[in-house]
Amino acid sequence: MKRIAGILILFSATTGFSQDVAFARKMVDTLTSPTFWGRGYTNDGMKKAADFLSGQFQAYGLKPMSGNAFLQAFSYPVNTFPDKMDVAVNGKDLVPGKDYIVAPQSKGVKAKGDLQRSDSVQFVNGASRVIIKLEDKLTWSVSPEQADYTVIQVDRKSISGLPENFKANIENDFVKNFKAANVCGMVRGTVKPDSVILITAHYDHLGGMGKHTYFPGANDNASGISLLLNLARHYAAHPAPYTIAFICFAGEEAGLIGSKYFTENPLVPLKKIRFLVNTDLAGTGDEGITVVNATEFPKEFAMMITINDEQKLLTNINSRGKAANSDHYFFTEKGVPAFFFYTMGGIKAYHDVFDKAETLPLTEHEDLFKLVVRFNERLMGK
């Protein structure tokens, strides 16, 4: 925790509350560091990230949405892999994350044996209930359940020939009530404080797989959190006529759990939210952005297009319809008007160990900042 405290001091001392790309870069570097271990389910990664973000809100001068704390606690079940993670196929030791991943619902196993071919990509050892599955790309996720079998997904390029035998020592821990928290803060409006514009992004990622491998989650979604934090700094220094509220959601990767919980237990009345802007995968932008719910709210989408044309910000803003693919969804289902935007083009790393800070370009961070600020101004009638 001493290291986290030092990081807090570093960022609380940051000046220049604007679209600071250097600040965003430092945030991405920090959130993807081993300290936060993929902002997930082992090594207290998600809790450390929540405490860090809460400290950031306090340092900027935001106020909690309710009571005296920025954290809105909740819990849910999740299958985790905190310890042993050793796999060999055809006598070759494989590297977790790079050569293989364990399917997130898998149970732990300590076994070895021959494999029988089931189909073109799956090879089975029935005695130990182990399945070796060949993949062209390794993409991990989170499971709220534990199965009674183990699936080891192997990059087909990491082995020679087809899988004939295996050896595995994998430990899992199914946590029935994993404790998580949304981080919620706001800057009260100067003219209409009961009208709220809500800016959201999820801070959780996949966490770790074993003792030595974690998934950094730079684009997904340290990028969106860095944009949210830059906006929070801006509005804390320049309060707007409406209340500008911010939520860093937990549990997105496990099924939009944090945002669903907030809509069922809102800390601000949902009917007071003029508009919600949610961002995820905000680290590229060579090909512009896509806006989910653009067809649901054509007036606001036209407003965004006009701003972009006037300011000459992004190369393109694509329209997409309703989709349950990020934290805006349950708000829309409750009648809250909302957009979810994500960047297009650039790096392709996603839900893998290669989604790293050093390869994330943050191509359009400054233009996204300007677009959101201008969009909010139009929403407030400025």
C-alpha cells in the first residue's frame, strides 16, 4: 500500500487541468502496472485500483455522490486462478498467457496422461476431464461459475504437430462473494445542480492467471478511465451549469455487474440524468469512433456530428444501434439516454496479455476530450 500512496501523491500534485495526454499516459502506465495485477480477482488487484481511483477523485476535489465515501460496494461470484499454473503439451512446458490460457470456468486439476482426438481442434483426457483445445488467438474472460472439467486453450503455433499428451498443475479458487465497488463522484452544477450529465467507464479487467501472469488491460479499459479522469480534473477546476458526475464501474468484464447494480441502487435519481456518456476501448482512433445508441437518440447524435465537423476532431463517427455491450446498457433499459463510444483502428490486442501500455497509442485522446466537453456544453444549452 505504500507504493499506492506514493502514486496518489504524484497525481494529486499534477497541475494543468486540461486534455493532458501526458497525464493520461501516466494513468495508463499506472493502472496497467503489476501493482494492480490486471485490476481483477487476485492479489487484491481490483480493490487496489478502486482505492487508487477514489483517492484521485478526492485529490481533484470531487464530492461523493452519497454520504462520505466514493465507493459503492457490492459482490458477486467469480472463478479465480491465484496460484499454480503449469502446463506441458507433448513434453513442452508452455507459457501462460502467451502459449495457453485456461478457460475461465475451469476447475483446478493436477494430472497427466495421453490425449484422444475429439474433433479437429479438441483433444480429451477422459479420466481427468481435461480438454486441450487448439486456438488461433488466445482471448480470456471472466466466469461467474465453476465447471466440473478443465479446458486448456493452446495457441496452435506454440506446439509442433497435434497434442498427444499433457501434464497440468492448475489451481482455482471459486469465490462465492467476491467484494467489488463502483467508484462514484461528482462536481455540483453552478446553475442547475439537479440536472446531471454522467460520464462513465469501467476500471476492472481480467486480473491474473496464476502467480506470474496478469492481463494489463491498457485499451480495455485503462484508456477509458484515463479519459474519464482527465474530464474529472477539468470539471473540478471549471464547474459546469449542470452537475457532472463520474462512475468508474467494477464487474464489467463479468457481465456488466457494476452498472446493473448502480441502476438498481442509484446514488442519483435516474430521472435527473440528462445524458450518459460511456467510454471503453478509447486508446486508438485512427479510423474514428463508433457510437452505440446513435440510432436511439438521433438528435444528440446529430449534435455530436456537428461538433466534430465544426472542430475537425475525429476522422469519422460511425453510427450503431442499441447493443448490450458495455455499461450504458442497463441505464438505457431504465430510460436514461446514453451513448457508448469506442475507438476504431490501430492495435488489435484484446483480452490478452498483449494489451499493454507501451503499445497503446492514445491516438485521439485529446480530440475525444474536446468532443465530450463540447457535447456536454450543447446538452446544457451553451
